[in-house]
Amino acid sequence: MPKQLELLKKERFHLEPHAGHDEPRLWIRRIVIWSEPGTIRRSLDFRPGLNVIWSPDILDQPKRKNAQSTLGHGSGKTLLCRLLRYCLGEDRFAKDELRQSIARVFPKGSVGTEVILNKVPWAILRPIGTGRQHFAIPDINLDELVSSKVEPTGMAPFLEALESGILSEDVIPHLPGDRPFHAWLVALAWLSRDQESRLGHVLDWRSADSDSDSPVRALSKIDILDALRLLIGAIDPEEVKIREAIIKQETEQKKELQEASHLQWQSNRLRSRLATDLDVSPETFSPGRLAVEPLRKTVKAKLSQLATNESDSALSGADLETLREESEKAQKRLQKIEKALAEAEARIPEIERQISMIKGEIPALAFTVFKSGNPQCPVCEIPIDRILAEGCKLSHKLPDSEELRKQWAASEKELESEKLRLAQQKKQKDDQQKELVSTKRIADDLSKRLRAAEKDHNARTDAWYKARRLIEDVDRLEEILTSQEKKILSADRIANAIEKNRQKTKAFRDAQSTVIRQLSKHFDAIVREFIGQDANGKITLDGNGLGLSIKMGGERSTTAMAALKIIAFDLAVMCRSIEGNTHLPAFLIHDSPREADLGLSVYQQLFNFAVELEKIGKQPSFQYIVTTTTPPPEGLLQKPWLRETIGGLPAEARLLKRDL
């Protein structure tokens, strides 16, 4: 018979199971593994209270060292825990290599569990081979589910029931993560720590080596600590809201201060430019908005002076436009004369060529007329008189002397006409050259006067616009300084709101310190039961995070002691869950929790403690599943506590009853 825990009788460790929890809110009744539909490879029953899965290790049983079946490792303990997690909603049940091996050996394999959730039985069926269909049906057992023909539901109905039935609606939105059902998956990661984490740290729930794809793997230690505090009630959801508000307010305050700083830079830059444009020292300006009005008066005075200078100007805007029109007319006149001169200059060589050509034609015509007085035959060159006397045998065509004289006279007349035209063009060219000189002088004078007038006008216009811009700059400076003051005031208001919220969170922390004290009392009691009454344990929560300490003649910090702290902490939280003081079910899976140098007597107290917890209340109101290679106390190597014995050798002794 297990030893009675004397500590449980003490007032400081008095457990009162929640009145409405006459059985665990969540517990697993059965798990079945099929190699194919209709062929069961393994079926295990579980119960509320302690459930031990033992895989005997030859090193822990020297009297049976020759028994091959006592190889405790590689038996499937971790795979069993992973399959339980898989049926409770986790995405993967093993590392990739192992999953592929199982799928290759059992392509139609599946795993199912019967889970009792708030007294409602659920049948869960999920593939471990190549299948893709998942089932989660309430008010039915596995045998009925397997024999029925229902449509796949996926895991969503069960996970929705878990979150709504186990976790508080106030807690779910504040648990870190953004995946569907992340709140339950975060809680499950704590309730069923990875074996790969080796109980190394109280906040190490999932190892990257396990390929679990749990949302916890993406969370920081701070996020996990916040999740832990939420789940054990050590942080009120209202405090979480206030903390989130503080983070938002701090972001807003930082933004306001950054914008105020940028506005300060803009105002300094604008003040410097105004000082340069007004030719004054920036030090003469008053600080802040006090500088605005003096600056505005200075700029307006400058603008007024420019207006006076404008009225005194010798050349008005209308006169400038008249001058511009006159200059344009002079330029057009100049262009017209230059064009006419160019045309005259182009015609003179043409006329001269024509005269030269006519002069060349006249001698030939004169000779032709002369010869017409004693004509010869144009064919045979025989004098006409002889031809007329003797007759021409070749031609009867005679030159027309009268026609030749007319052509000669016409050429003489054309020559005189072209000479006259040449004289006219030369005179026109001379006149146009004289007019060009006069017109160019007038156009150049007007253009020079216009450029001078436009330069003066532009200078005055630029000065006017510059003065107007200075007024706009002063107005802009006032806007910037006003905005800067508003930003600073806003940042101050936010700072006051942050301080008020921090005072509220301090009040919450003071109230919630009671939770840590109660949890620490349970932790201390469990530590004493494990390693003796001279020891004491303590849980602290401060700016450095969650601290677990065990003292027995000084602080103990060995690897085994670190693992013991985490085991005791998890059990203390489970005790608080039994009392209904957490947002967790009183459910826990520990996969081979003994470290190599953890004493056997200390390790066996873990099982004795769990058995004593079963005696509180009419029936166990928790479920604690432990896999172990180290044997539990002799009295527990039997039902109802020992649920199954598996081994590494032979293959038939393993969880799946074969090599992979």
C-alpha cells in the first residue's frame, strides 16, 4: 500500500476540489491504434487519476539483465504521448522521418481516442498513414464511430468545444498567437511538455527538434510567461487589457514625441531661413511662438516699403507693356527690311547673269543679219545667187532676213530693260541698307530699354513675392510651433494616462500576488514530500521572470534538481486546477520525467504523491499520465495505476508491435 502523505494532512496543503468537478473536466478514456480499418495494433484504457505506462529498463532491473524484453528505450513511450497530443488537437504526431516510416508501413493506419470533456464523450479519429480524413464527434464512442458512415468533420468542432468549455472567454483573446485555436494549443503545450525539452526550463514547452508545429515555438519567453500567468490566474484579463493599452499608449507617446521633434527641426530651419532673408541674427528672435508677431510686423513693414517703391517707380506696368509692344514692332520692321534686302541681293546676280547672256547673243544675231544680205544655202553653203541661176539640187529653204532683224532689235531692247532693272535693284538695295541701319538702331535701343525695364520690374516683382513668401513662412512657422505645442501636450497627457494605468497594474499585481503565494505553498509542500521535510521550495514572479528555487542546506541547482523543480511546479499547478483556481484542466502528461541522476527514492515519491491526490474527494478529479523506464513503487506495478507495459525488444513488445 502506498505510503500516506503526511503533508496532505497539514493545513497549509489543504486541497478542496471544486464543487462542480466530481470528475476531471478533461480526461482520456481510451486510445486505439489501427494498422488498417478493422485491424487494431494497440488499445489502451485510461482512468481519472494516475496512469502509468511502463517500459522496463535493463539498467534498473539487475536481476533480469538477461531478459531481452527489458530494453526500455525505443519502445514507443514518446510516440504514445505524441499520439495523445495529436488526438487533442496538435498538428503532428512525430518527427518527419518517423511519420514517413509509419505511413509507409501503415498507409491506411489511424489513431483514435475517447475523450471526456465536461462529462461529454467525444470520439476522435485521425490518420497516421496517407489518409486525410479527420473526425471529431460528440456523444459517441470509437467503436460506433468506426462502424458508422459519417462525413469527416475535421478537428474544429472538438477544438471549439475545448476552448469554450475549458478556457475562459476572457483569457482566450489575450493568449499570444494568431492561429486558429491557438489558445488551447498553447495550453496543451504546457500540459504535455516535449520529451526533447528534457525539463530544462519551466518555460520550455516545445522543442524545435520535435517537429510539433506548435504555435508556442514562435513565441518568446516573455510571451510564454504571459500565457502561463494568464492560465494560472496570476494575471487578470483586465490587467492584460491595461497592459495592452499601455503598450499602445507608449507607441502613441513615442509617435507624438517624434513628431514634436520633427516639428522642432522644421521650425528651427524656418527661423534660420527667415533670419537670412531678413538679414538679422536668429538670436534676436524670441523663443517659441513669441517670435511670430515681431517677425510678422518686420515682414509687413518690408512689404509696405516695396509697395511705396513700386508707386515711385518711373516705369509703370502699362508703360512697360507699351515699350514691349514698340520693341516688338521695331523687331518685326527690322525683320521685314532684312528679308527685302536679302531678296534684292539675291535678284541682282540673277539680273547680271541675264544681261551677260543677252550681250553674248547680240553679236551672233548681228552677224546673222549681215550674212542675210548675201545669203548661202544652209545645207550646201553655195551662194544663193548661184543657186537661183543654176538651181539647187539639195534645198529650197532660204533664211528670213527680216525676222532676223526683229530678233536683233528685241535682244537690244531686252538688254536695255535688264540694265534699267539692275540699276533699280541696286538703288533699292542701297535704300534698304540705309533703312536697315536706322531701323536696327531703333530696335536695338528699344530692346535695350525693354531688357532694362524688365530686369527692374522682375527685381521688384521678385522682392514682392519674396516678401509675400516671408509672410507665408511666418504663418507656417506659427502653424508648426502651434502643432509642436499640441504634440508635446498630447505626449504629456498620454504620459499621465500611462502612469495611471501603471498604478492600476500595480494594484492588480498586488492582488494577484496571492495566487503566486498559494501556488508557492503547494510547490513547497510537494518539494518537502519529494526530498524531505528539511527542504523548502519557493516560487517567485518579479521583473526577472518566474523563479523556482529549492533549498536544503543551501540552494540546489543540479540538473536533476532543475527537473524536479519543473515536475513539482507542474503538479502544484495541477493541484490549483483541481481546486478550480486556474484556467486549465487538471490534466497532465509527463514523458519519462526522471533525469539520470535523480534519486530513485525521490522519483518514486512522484507516483506516491499522485496516488494520495486520488484520495482527495469522492473520486479522482484529475488525470496524470506518466511514461517511465524506471519502475514506479512496487505497489503501483498493477492496475488500476499501471495501464500498460511496453518494451524495446522484441518488436512485438513495442507500441506498434513491429519494427519500422
